[in-house]
Amino acid sequence: MPEITYSITFYLMAAIAVAAALGVIILRDVFRAALSLILLFMTVAGIYLLLHADFLAIVQILIYVGAISVLIIVAIMLTRDARQGQPLGKIKWVAGIVALALIGVIAWGVINTAFYLSSTPPLEETVKPLGNLLFGNPGYMLTSEIAAVLLLSAILGAIAVIREK
Amino acid sequence: MIMEHIQFIAPEISLLCFALLIVLLDLFITQKRVLPVLSVIGAIVAATFIIVIWNTPPVGLFDKMISIDPFGLFFKLLILAATVLVILASHNYVLKFNKFQGEYYALLMLSAVGLMLLVSAINLITIYVALELSSISLYALVSFLKDKKSSEAGLKYLILGGVASAILLYGMAFIFGLTGNTCLTCIAEYVRGMPFKDLQEVPALMIGLVLIIAGFGFKIASVPFQMWVPDVYEGAPTTITAYLSVASKAAGFGVIARVLMTVFGLPVWLHNDWAMIIAVLAAITMTVGNLVAIVQTNIKRLFGYSSIAQAGYMMVGLAAMGLTMGTKENVTGGLIFFLLSYTLTNLGAFIAIIAISNKINSDEIEDYNGMIKRSPLLALGLTICLISLAGLPPTAGLIAKIYIFSGAVNMGLAWLVVIAVINSVISAYYYFKIAKAMWLGTPVTEEKVDASWPEWLALAACVVGVLALGVVPGLFMNLTTAAVRIFGI
């Protein structure tokens, strides 16, 4: 992809992502906020694609757009009273100022730092090396195993929390 | 290569196996009393494995994912001890959720596995996953009672915990972006090689550092990340409150000390910077904790604020630790000894509270009036723990405070120690308010309060520990200095 198309695509995606994120918190209707969240997930997947992380992009769409968003929407449909979000009230201005200050500090940090740049070219094939890295040694084998235990504990916790009293 | 490494994570694996065994057995057996016995055996087996590998030289395992060193092993033993004591103290409490005892014990042990991995993790990814493992189990455990307060506490803990995780991840992302590494020692190498003289020249490092301190600050309940503490402590099952206030906090201090000391330990300007952040936070934390604790009438809320204040004292030790990097001084033992003393003391106090509240069904301090007539031994045990929390002789609390404060004075933090001493005096007021109610108040009824034998056993272990640490601290100093000698690789 030529440099200019790449940049245009990136900034377009980034702008849509920020707009969608703002939509999630500004829209009063919870259902519309959820739809806005889906848009955000999709643009993030697009940014992953631009970074040559094709597998991650697919997983992002499958899990976040496919599963999590559906879950959120089902939850909204089941709780009829919660269609309208809580208005923020007076705290809105404080929260806004804090958020803006945070954005300012982080933007200052990002602009003024020389970040580490990798010199290795992006991989052509990503799935196989990723699998080797996740389940191989040396690699993230231990972390994957801990994540498996994490899922088990989440299931146990869910069973205990939703039990009949 | 993998098989050689497995022996070093045998403690975690065995504890996990016992947790799974409990979940499975729970399906088939009707005699639920077997489950706590199994959990205690599991913890003892894990502790045995730790003692077996105690003397091995520090190694990094699984491609620098976790490290086996005395520092991590000490914290693992501490977490296991806290888990055993909480399981013993749960003996009567679990009857409140009769059918779900299996899940309760299994989640408690899974959370302990997460905390044990957390204190030995030397990679940002392992740290995050282990932290989530312990937190997810705790979210469920906090809302285990399923009444209004417990559910609210669980939800608050879940949401605020999620925010804290996000902040921590954001900080880690900055550090990773700057250095291109997730392993702590690799990051440290990169940071030491940077040609800078001031934190302001590398804003990403500064933001990363602040966000990471904020993320862990939630776990150790430091002000201003303490807002979840009172509600969660009050709403959670009292046994889980006890667990949160010791095991989760101790592991939080273990991981924050490791990250700050390894990654941000050198060069000198860097650790001076974060030590000052921690010192200022420590002063605010203990003052806020102590002042708000004075007006509390619910004993669980009071202990929530008291645990915030105690975290403030521990942060004094952490700040002093930061300042010692690169010097010949070693004040790290102070923090370790304080954590050991705090764990035993706070657990002892909570075990007495659990036994009493099981009987009187109330957590209000005024209902503790005249407890000395209704149960002399429970009241005495609780009083000894309160004396230790206030930091008076002949208990562990005094030695721990002397140890931590003298280290801080040596490192030039005299102003902080003055604030800490004033705070200790303030804290004595509300600790003795409970003691006064128990010893001088007139009881509402003459009905006796008794505890079950596992509760007595746990309380006795804590009280003996508190007194032993206070009378012959020399015996334990060796252990704590051994624990800090080596910070992994």
C-alpha cells in the first residue's frame, strides 16, 4: 500500500474510532450506544489490519463484534427499564475536565517520546507463528495456561453468583 | 526443559489440583465437611513444595515469565498461611451458603493460585493475567452472600477493579511502547541504558510509571484509589473481607515492590522520583484512613479504613526501599516484617469478629458492649490484635512499626515518620474504642458467645504469632532478611 493511502486510511479509521467512542458515552439511548460500540470495535479491527495483524483483526471481529456485542444487546433487551442511561448531572463537568486533562497529559507524553521502533519486517503468515508463540516454549505457554485457569474461575464464579438463593 | 521447570511451579499446580478435586467431589458427596479438610491439605502440600525449593538459587522460568526467588517464595507462604486461616475461620460461616461450599473453597484456592503467581511474575503479561485470575475469583466471592449489600459490593468491586485493570494495562502499554519488551529485567536494562537525566525527558516512562502505581494502588487500597474499600469490606462475607485485607493486599505490595524495584530501580533519579510519589501518597493514605476510621460505627467499615491506614505505613517502607537502591543500606526487611505482622494481626482480629458476628448477627460496634462477659477468650484475642494494630508493646505491631520507621528515618524520610507517628496515636483512639466497648460496656444480654474449634485454632495461631513476633522478633528477622536478599533475576 502506498504511504499516502496508508496514512489516509489510518486517520480515517482513527477519526471514526474516536467519534464512535464519544457516541458510546454521549448517546442517551443505551441501545444506540451499544451500536456505536460495535462501530468502534470494527474500526479497531481495521487498525489491526493496517498493522499487519490480520489474525488479531479477525479475532477482534469474531469475539467483540460477534459475541460481546450480541451479549450486550441481549442484556439491554432483557432489562426493559434500562433503555435510557442515567444522566450524569453535575458531575459531568468535573468528569469532563478530568478527562480533558488526562487526554492533554497523554498527548503530551506520546508526542514528546521517542518510542521503540522494531526493525523486523511484518510477518507474511501470522497464524502459525502466533500459535507457536502462544503454546510453545520459549513462548507464552505459562500465560496461556493461567488464562485457562482464569476462565475456569470465571465459570465457577458465574455459577455461584447466579444461583437460586 | 519444560519438565525441569514444572517442579518450581509445583506449589501452584498442586493447589490448583486440589481446587479442581474439591469442585468434582462437591458433586458427589453429601458430607460437605470433607471440603475444608481437603483445602487445608492442599495448602499444606503447596507449602511443603515451597519449603523444598526454598534454597534453590533464583531462576527465571518459562522464558522469563516467572521467577523463583526467596522474595516470591516468602510471599507465597504468607498467602498460603492466610488462605488456611481464612478456611479455618469459615467453618461456621459457610453454613450461610450450604449448597455452594465447594465453589466457595475452590474459588478461594484459585484466587490464592493467582496471588501466588502474581508475586513471582517477572513479565508484564504474566503479572496482568495472574492479577486477573485472583481478581475474578474475588469478585465472585465478594458477592457470594447474594443479599443486597453483598451484591452491591461485588458489582462495585467488579466495575472499579475493571477500571483499575484498564489503567494498569494502559501504563504497561506505555512501558512496552517505550522499551519494546514485556519482561521486567529486559525493560530495566533498556531503562538503564537511556541517555536521560530526568523523568521529564521521557514522558512516556513518567506516564507509564504513574499509571502502573495507580493500577496497583487499587489493589493495595492506597488513597486516592481506596474508594471501593468501605463498601466492599462491609458488604462482602466477613471471611472474604479478612482475605481481601491481608492476602490480596500483601500480594499487591509484593508485586508493586518487585515492579518498582526491578524496572524503575536504577538510575538514581528514577527511583528518587517514584519514592517521593509513594512517600506523599503514604502520608495522605494513612491520614485519610485514620481520620475517617474515627467516625465509623460498623466494625467491618472501621477495619476497612484501618486497613487503608496500615497500607499507608507499609508505603512508608516501600518509599524507603526505593531510596536505598544503589546504596549499601537495606531497609527492605521492614516492609516484609510489617506485612507478616499485619497479616497475623488483622486475620486474628477478623477471626474473632467472624466468630462474634456469627452469634450476634451484627457488625455494629455498640453490639460488642461487654463482650468480655459473654466470651472472655474471644474478647481477649481481639484486644491483643487491636493492641498490635495500634502498635503498642508487647506485640508484633510495635516491632514492625519501629523496624519500618527507623529504616525510613535512615533514608531521610523523617518528615514522613513524624506524620506516621502522629497517625499511630490517632489510630489508637478508635482501636481502643472497640476495646473499651468490650471491656467496660454493659452487655445487652448475658448469652454466651462461643466459637467452633477451627476458629479457636486459627485465632490461637494468630495471637501466638502476634505475641511471638512482638517478644522475640529476632527469630523472624532472619526469615525476612532472607526474603529480601535476592530480587530474582
